[in-house]
Amino acid sequence: MSGVRTSAGAHEVAAAVVDPEMPMLTLEDLGVLRDVEVGPDGRVTVTITPTYSGCPAMATMRDDLVHRLADHGYDEVSVRVSLHPAWSTDWITPRGRRALVEHGISAPGPAPRHDGPIALQLTPTRRVVDCPRCGSSETELTSEFGSTACKALYRCTACLESFDRVKEI
């Protein structure tokens, strides 16, 4: 890249950065990348929204964005974390959902909608979950926590394979 650094060029670079916990997804496909701006002084400001407020991957995402943009000539980069609106699994792109399934992770269904207070539920939510390997809906929840906190662990009773599912948020 040479000459004037543009917001579109910076966005293209930032959009290609992969999620450190699910490297089959870019930050754009995951829906974490919210905005990329280049100011008149050439300073880049990237806005990201975590999948949940305690996401341990945020520091790595920030560092990866800064390094990737610097590699492309954007020397002044800051990363801003925005918690509003809260991230939703509905923000995962169709390409991102396909990539999850191709890598053996069940993509989330539509995020739950709440118009008021959220009732406390002490039992696991029963979801219809298709196995990303064989496509069977004969699956069972093994653990509400999978390889990362934003995923649950399931087992297919048809092919007997275990798999992660991104939780609907």
C-alpha cells in the first residue's frame, strides 16, 4: 500500500485479522470488528466489541490489529472497545457461519430476544442442535462450557462425535 492511507484500506487490513480462539473466522466474520476510521492526521482508530465482557482474547485481538495495520504502513493505531450495543451471535456473517460448520463447530441459531427482565433459569436450555459432521439433530448437551467460554460442548448420538457449538447471545 502506498500514498494516502484510507479508511477503506485500513478496514480491508483490519477485516482480515483472524480471531485468536477461532482462527477460521476473521474479526469481521465474527462480527467483532465494528468500525475503522483514518483521521486527517493518518491515525487509525479501530472499534471492536467483545463477544462477552470478560473475553480473554480481546488483548490478543487488539495486538493483532495494531501489528497488522503497522505492517501495512499505518503507524498510529488505537483500538477502542465498545460495549454498546452488546455483541450478538446474529452479527456472525453467513461466510463465518459456513466456516464454523466446515471446521466442525455448530453455528449458533438466532439470538434470543428479550423485551424485559430476563428470567433466571437454573437448568440448561434445550436447543435443537445439528451435528456439524453428519447433520443429525440427534445431539445432546455434554457441558455448557466447551473449548472456550462462548461455546458449549455437545455430542452427536448418531455419529458419536463431540463438537463445540457457539452459544447464542
